[in-house]
Amino acid sequence: MKREVLLLNASEEVLGIVDWRKAVKLIESGKATRPHNYNKKHRIKTTTGTYELPAAIVLIQYVHIPWSDKLNPTRQNVFRRDNWTCQYCGQRTKDTSKLTIDHVHPRSRGGDSGWTNLTTACPDCNTRKGNKLLKETNMKLLSKPKKPKSCYALRMVGMDENGEELWGRWIDIHIE
């Protein structure tokens, strides 16, 4: 169980996701607390009992974050955008150890690491394609890679151990 915790600014705007260790440090140092009227939590076993960690925490002091519309692709977001499916053979798995990221136009040949050049591939297809352009292989993409409209929705869908949603109060779950 990952026990990810949603990190909120003092205004309750979403800042990101932190692991449970970072969340405990923020709470215990007095820099964060449980949001008002929010009771969802992770139970963490310790040597002295059970620590009840809120599944979302809010910072005590507001942190100014410069606004940016630049949405950088992450490994997990590319997998989510492509529905955990190899875009060459169609093999689907949520086991991310059985997925790789392929640069459609290889970096060594001038390709970038942007949304429109990254795609999900199984290890076999990625190895078979290698450092070649698509036109140099018999391979075709199932769908052309594109930049999604919303990365927060792709990355921040928190579920507890029972499959219940944790962060709906702050995150609109629509994937576009």
C-alpha cells in the first residue's frame, strides 16, 4: 500500500501528492494539519500502536506558487493517458514494471521528451523498435500521442485500501 497523501496549500488548492513519510514530517513539525471537516485517513502501524494519518493535509502557512500552464509528462501520466496499453501491440497491464516509455522519434535522432513524442510500449515492442523511426519498422501506433487537457486529473485519483475515493472534495475526476 502506497499511502499517498494529497498536499494542499493553506487556501486548500492542490499542490501535489507526497508520500506518507513526508506527510508525517509536515504534521509533526507543525507545518501542516488535517483539513477542516475531513476524516479520511491511512492507518500506519508503529512500534507503539497505530498512527492515523489524514489522507489529505493542508499547510498552515500559504505558499506562493507561480502559475504555469506548462504540463510536463510523467511516466505515470503517459501510462494513464494511454490506458496502460502498449501503443504498438495493444497489450494492456496495470503492472507498470511491465511497461516502458518509448520516444516515437528517438532522442538520439532529434526527438524530444514532450507529450506528442512519448508513448506507452511493452518491453518487447520497445526493444523491437529500438532506435529507429516508425517508417524504418513495420510498426504502427494504435493512437497518435497528444497532450492531455488535464494532468491533475490523470495523476491525482486517490483510492484507499477498500477502493473508495479519497480526494473528491478537491479534485475533479474527469479525465480528458
